[in-house]
Amino acid sequence: TKSLVSFSQGVKSTLNTDPIYSINHSISVYGKRTTLSVPTSLSSSKKLKTLKAVRATLAIDFLEEEVKLLDVPSILKVTATVIVKISNDVSMIKVPWLYSQNDMEPAEKGVRFQLVSTELDPRTMKPKVSNECVKDWTKCPTRKATDTGCFSFEVELVVDADFGEPGAILVGNNYERELYVETISLDGFVHFTCNSWAYLPSETPMGLKYLRNKELKNKRGDGNGQRLPSDRIYDYDMYNDLGNPDKGPEYARPTLGGERNPHPRRCRTGRPSTITDVTSETPVNTMISSTYVPRDEAMEGTRRNDIHMGIWKGVLHNIPPMMSTFYNENGVCKDFADLIHLYKSRSEAEMNLNMQGLLKFLDIRGSIEEIFKFETPKNLSCVTSNVQDDHELGRQTLAGMNPVSIEKLKAYPPVSKLDPSIYGPVESALKEEHIIGHLNGMSVQQALDENKLFILDCHDIYLPFLEKINAQEDRKSYATRTIFFLTTMGTLKPIAIELSLPPNDANIPSKQVLTPPVDATTNWLWGLGKAHVCSNDNGVHQLVHHWLRVHACMEPFIIATHRHLSTMHPIFKLLSHHMEHALAINAMARENLISANGIIECGFSPGKYSTEMISAAYRDWWRFDLEGLPADLIRRGMAVPDETKPHGLRLLIEDYPYANDGLLIWSAIQELVHTYINHYYPDENAIISDIELQSWYSEAINVGHADLREADWWPKLSNPDNLTEILTILIWTASAQHAALNFGQYHYGAYVPNRPPLMQKLIPQQHDHEYASFLADPQGYFLASLPSLFDSTKYMAVIDIISAHSHEEEYIGDIKDAYTRWPGEPDIIDAFYKFTVNVKKIENEIHRRNVDPRLRNRCGAGVPPYELLVPTSEPGVTGRGVPNSITI
């Protein structure tokens, strides 16, 4: 009986794709509590047939009576009940190039099961295994349908009496469709739970070391060949697939990665090179396939459907503006009402077109207005004029979609760090007389000393690329600097804007300064200046803070995690929820977002030079050790260390919603990680001797971030505190940082005049031929400077899609499976329970802050509450919610 309860069932594979999904059973034997660690190795043996084990449970009850070992026969037969369902998420149409040329039809259809012991066979020094059992469930007499859309069948497993403690289950699928294993039960009383155990490499039972090492070797691959959709191989490559020179030189794009254009690495696909340029990889044809990601990373089910529905909504939203271009050749809005009507009233096109047939075909229901109209952005309520007012511009630097660019002004005038021999004098055109009248009686030096001056500085990021940017059709941009003054109410007020151009024409000043208006003309000029500031900030937000710092810089760590940390490694288990979906999202971004003529190029000022700006920011500015929230705030001068304050920091702007709410989440994550790490690593020797852990971190730096591997600022991985810092940064970046930068894009950016993604005109000068037309019709000039109506709605549709939460979103603190993932680990379970409680307290605290009238950057008449770091959310575009991972 004691041997019997040690047994579990398994599966075997003929391909190099054997993931190990761990299982841990807490059982009662003779009145004592014993933990049996049982991983499940699931595999695919043929054509997109990766098996997944999910949502299993464990319940074992034994009669507490002594059983004599003499009663145990030499051969034991165990009946296993297997519950599976057929995958409906992935099309199984046979397309020959999807599969290996060596794929052969299996000799016998069915699902294969085999048990693996934790012990080695002394004769072979390999793990003990049971006889393999193959079951064709389609012909199985014990097959039964279940209420959940699954079916069950029984398998008889035969093991020797000296088999020992079970260590793994090998599962192989010989069918041509994927099967999902729900549960596997032995004799009706053992139910397996996947991903529910943890072993450090040094503690792994001998029988499992072979499988552990084989699994990692399989996932690393050999770096050769084109990856297939069924593969589970993680490898690195440069971003050499963003253009397509075979279509013409205008579609060629530089490779990101390497000395010329440094950039983090991506997941390798192995597609063939283009004919024109052997260093470029052929882009995927998205009409018939998608970019390779390892099979476990593929996006499917409800999440995929939510994205597709968002795309169809965007198409429908763009039909009325597209129709309007037939009557308005240049597509310029004639009045601000043209934009307001996108949210509030029916359009002429909607009234005149009979779209019911199309809507029925698309299975889209609801009123015509709901289908064709955009949701009204929450931030539209604070629009007091058609041009963003000064208070709102200042507020959004602290509580908007990009609250991570604002810095304390350390010296006035500011000085550029660019090479003066190329980009002109480093001195700014800003003078004391530009701001002295807006400092409430202070001198400039006094305002600096009392931390009253702040800056939004896009100068050095944009100026090297401006000449090329402005040579593009319908693109005009400056390199901007905006000076803010901190008022006695705790709000920021813009007091000067510097607009710089490349110093190409000695007769035209390359720098100009705008100050708050004194009459009607300067009011419109000031409004145009603020629009250019917001356009600059929009580009920096999307390219640098969102794409580079979150999406791109996380990918090498995710790849390295799968290549070097076994699924049974405690750190893999901690990070697993925070790595989900990111590789698939980034692959979609390479297809549609940062690719040639993609969304970024078509919708933002930098255009085709966007990726070069990303590369420059990575080379000159990004530092992993400063990606944590406290370090970033200190770097920007927005906080100073102060151990007497919560979180060990004192904010220079007390009402800084992003920082205040973010520090609550950062500290909760840090506390959880600290407890977790100290549980598994009591001292620095445990860290240093963990081969998998050291290989993971080393490869993430030296291969994944190869262009910066020589930097001296990388944290050392030598003790538990170092590891806590590194993991806290990764979890913060994938969860709260991404949420703060992503899910507010629609509500803060969907009214384009307030935050245009690009500008089509420079600010008119008195010597310009357009100056007279500006004076005659300043509103018309402003509207003509914005993207066209059709381009605006395309941009709105995109940020609507990427600001939406899926119906199956998993939010930070929502740890449903702690008991099954860490059974027998009460300290870890308690730590996650405490984390969940802390997150709930954080949500309540944020709600309290949002109704505090003293906090004018998040509460007041027409001021939307700051909710981007509220942990939970409903599905859709809510402007709140912190998912565990990068989900869009």
C-alpha cells in the first residue's frame, strides 16, 4: 500500500519538447505529514500537439493502519483515470511547412503514459521507469464524457514493487490535435496538481536531475533552423525583421542590436533572410501565419478573441472618418466639433449608410451609435478649452499616461549633453527674463534651491533626428524643453517652452522661447507650443518608456528564465505569472507596431526613424539598476533618500500620484520577494552555488543585453539582497510599471488636440508666408497642424485596443493557486496571503486618496481620479488595473 500511493502516471515524447510541469502531494501516512514531489513532464510528439496540464487538484486520504510489506506483490497494477479535452484554440489544418520533414506517422495512435521514479536504476544509472502504456481514447471502452466539455478514460500502469517514490509523469500525444490534460487520478483517490513544487538544483532527487537537465537542454535548442509553431525553443536574435528590403529600399530598416544600433535581443525565429539583404530576416506573412513564439507562449482563447474584437471595433470606428475623406480631400478638421462628435453624436456617414448586413455578418450587436462611436475618454471632462490648459499639462506630468519623464531642474539654464560640433551650442536659449516674472517673487537661484523648478526635457532625445524627421511628409517637430514652477497648491505650472531645430540656417534662429500668453496671438502660439511639447512627450512615452524600458528590456530576462531555470526552480515559479504573454505581445509588436510602415511609423512624429531613437535611448540612458521605482525617482531628482519617511524616500512634490501609489505597490512586491528569497536562500553561499540561477542572470546580461554587457552598473548576483533587488525590479516592470504606462493611453490620449501623436506644421514665424493665414484663422492653423481626422481616429482605435483589459486578466495580488503551487510550504503560502491583503489595502488607500480635496492633482472639479495603479479592474478600457504581466 505504501508503494502504491507513491505511484503516479506519465507520458513520453519522441520530440525534443518535454516541458516539466511540477506536482506536489501532501499526503497523510500513518498519521504523519509527508511531502511527495511529483513533476509532470508533458510533451508533444507530432504536429502542434503540445500538452498542457491545468487546474488539477489533490486529495489523498489513507486508512491509518499498518500494512505489512510482505503483502506487497512484486508487480503492481494501478488504474489511472485521465481527464482531457481536445484543443479548439489552434487550427490543426495540415500545412506542410508547419511541421518537420522528419515527422512520421506514429506506429500507434493514442496517448502514451510512463512513470519515472526519483531513484536511479543501479544497473543503468538512469531513472527507473514503468512500462509504457498507450491508450487510444477514441476506442477506449472506459471513455466517458464530462459536464465540463472534457472526457475521461482509464489507463492501467504496471510498475515494479521497488519502483520507489514517483518523480515524474511522461506524457506523449500521437494524435494530430492537441490534448489538454485536466487531471490524472490513481485508483480514484490521487489527483495531480501541476506546477506545484520547487527544488533548487542541489536538492533535486537523483532520478529527476536527468529530466531537469534534459528539459533545459531541449528548451535551449541548438540555435539552428527555422522554428516551428509546435516548438518550445527559446533562443536569441537581433531585431533584423522590422523591414522588408525585397519590397524596395524605402522598406529597408536598420537592424536593432549590435554596435551601430544597440538594443535588447528578441526571441529567435530562424526565418530565412531576404534576397536583397542577407542580414535581414524575411518578415512573416500575417495573412497566413504569425511570428514564432515558443508554443507555451502562444496567445489563444479569450485573450486572443478580445484583441480580435478590439481590432474589428477599430475598423468600424474608422468608417465614418474614412467616408468623410471623400468630401474633404486633405482630411483636416474644420472645427473642434468634428473631433467631439466622434464621441457624442451620430455622423452623416452613419446616418446614410445601411451597415446592418455587415454588422450581422460580423455578429456585432448594439445600437448604431455604440458601434461607430468611440467611448468618451474620462479625461475629456477636464478639457476646459479646445487647447490643453496649463494646469492640465502640469497635472499630467505627475498623473497622466507618462508620469516618468518629469525631472527636477538642477541648473538654469539647462545644458545639452550633445556634441556641440554636430548639434550646435550646448547652451539653452532660456534666460532669466523668461521665467523671473512667474516665480512668485523668488529669484531663479532661490527657486532652484527650494526645489520649485522642474523640467520636461526632450531636447537631447529628439535633436539628433530632427533633420530627418522634418524631411518626412506631413511631419514637423521640435526638440522641446518645458520649465514648470511648483505652486503653493502643490501643482505644476508651465512657465516657459524652448523649441529647438537643427542649426542648419544661419539666418533662422535654431531656438525660440515661448512664455505664457499676454494677448490673443500669443495665446494661440502658446497653445501650439504646448501641442508640440505633448507630441514630443507622446513619442518619448511610447518609444522609450513603454516599448524600450518595459517590453524590449524584459524579453531577454524571460528568454533566459526559460533557458536556464527549470520549471521546478523556485525563482521560475515566482516569475512565471509575471512572464506570461510578453513574448507573444512583443512578436505582435514586431509585426504591426515598430515595423516598417507600422503603427509607430505612421502615427508618431519620429516616423521611420523611431527605432533609431529607441536605440540611442538604450545606449545613452537605460540602466537596469535604476529601473526600480525608488532609484528612478532619485535619478530624476523627484525624491531624496530619507529613512524617516515611508519607503525611505521624501518626494519633492508631495502630491505626485504615480509615485505615491507606485511606492505602495513597489514596497509590497519587495516585501514578498524578500520573504520568498530568504526562505529558499538563507545565505550568500546558496546564491553563489546555484548553477541555474547564476547562468540565468549571466546570460540575460551577456547575451540578452549583449550591447551593454560591459557596463559597470549591473547589480551583482552574490547574496539574497541582490537577488531581491533584481527580482523586485523585474516584477515591478512587468506589472505596475507597465500598467501605469499602458492602460491610460486611451483616456489621456484619445482627445488628440490635447495630446497629439504628431504635428504637421511648425509654429509660424513673422517672416513665414503662413503667418498671415495664422493671424487670419488661428484655429484653422492649429487644426491643420494636427493629424488628419482619419489619422486621428486610426490612432484612437489603436490606443483603444492596447488600453483594454482581457476578460481573463489576472491581476496583481490575485493568487488563486498558492496552496497548490506551494503545498507543504506554509511560510510561502502565508507570504502570498499577506501580499494579497496588502494589495487590497493599497486599493482602498488609492480610493481614499482620490477623494481627498487636498490632493489637487487627483481630486477636484473636473479632475479625473488617478486610478492607473488601482490593482483590480473590470474587462475593457477602464483606465485602471495592474495585471501580473505584460498582457497587451
